[in-house]
Amino acid sequence: MVPGDFDLFKYSMISDAKILEPVKNRILQFIENARTERELICIDCNPSSSFMTICAIQAATHILVPVCPDRYSMLGLKLLNRFF
């Protein structure tokens, strides 16, 4: 288990792809390295389209999305399915 770090929040405030690309590559490389040592890697993300969530989805082979069966949760699930 790798604990989160509040300092990663600063990347959700940046929109410049030139700055984010090296960070994203580092995260994806970290996950790829972890795959060589572990059979299963779970990344718990917040329910938003933040930079870290997008990185986790891009690195994922499977996605588990817990939702409540209410209107807005189902809408969010449809949007997630459309874009990823």
C-alpha cells in the first residue's frame, strides 16, 4: 500500500500538458514497476476527473466503480463509460 500525499493536489490545479506529461509518465512508470512485484494493484481514487484519477484509469487493466443507484451516480457512470 502506498499512502496518498496531499502535495499531489497541486497537479490537479495545473492545465499545462508540458508540465503534467513528465509527472504522468512517472506515475505510470511507478505502477508498471509495481506490476512486476505484485499480482494485484488497487488504486483508490476520489470520484472526480482529477489528474491523479485520470492517470490511474490510464494505467488500469480493470476499473471497479462503486455507485449508489441514484440518478446522478448513474449519470456519472455513463459519462465515465463514454470517456474511458
